[in-house]
Amino acid sequence: MEEYHRPCDEVPPLHRPRATPSALALSLGRVVSRHPAAPRVGVGFSADEAHNIVKECIDGVLGGEDYNHNNINQWTASIVEQSLAHLVKLGKAYKYIVTCAVVQRSAYGFHTASSCFWDTTSDGTCTVRWENRTMNCIVNVFAIAIVL
């Protein structure tokens, strides 16, 4: 299986039959993606649009803050709720799953992975990595098309 070392929204789609598994392994500093769902122009899930929405939400919640363990639950809840609300406002026929992890920066790094089994022509994912001098934040958005 080929591996790409670029942000998820820059990785071209792999040519596979529908409903193939995908894996995304993220290590701070690099993204290794085996299957990103690439957006089709004007149709479906746009990873770029989702990335911009999530980035604005993270900046609004964490911008200017230093890591404080007592605020983590509030920060992560605000990030996922705001991101989800903005994604839903797009009015697209998708179910969304938004996850958020905020960790204190350390020499040990932070690693996460996910895997999806879905329709690669309509479903999609976007991972946003954000950091400042005291913390790292990873937000994953999974968009699953609603077939009516």
C-alpha cells in the first residue's frame, strides 16, 4: 500500500473500488494517509472547507491560551460543538463525527490513528493539526453521506 507524507487535504485519491478501507496515522510533524476521500469540485465533502471551519474554531477557543489541565474538557467540548454547528450550517447531506484531542506539549510527542470503511466517492475526512508553545490539538472530521 502506498504511503503519502503530505497534509490530508493535499493527498490525491487512490484508485480503488468503492467501500475500501482507509487508515490515517498522524504523528505531530507529519501525516501519513493511506486513503483520503478527495472532494469533487462542487460536489460532496470538501476537506478544504472543513479544514478552514475547524481551524477558525480552534483559533477562537485556544488562540492566546496556555495549557491548563482544568480547561481541557471545556476547550475540547467547545471546539467539537462549534465545528459541528458550522459544518451542519453548510446544509450538505452528511452525518458528521468530530473528535478533538488537546495535550500538553512534551518531548514524547503525540500519535493518533483512525481507520474508515466507507464509500470513497462520497464520504470524506479531514484532520487539522494545531499547536502553540504549550499544547497540541488534533481535530478529526469524518463526513458520511446521507443517501436518500
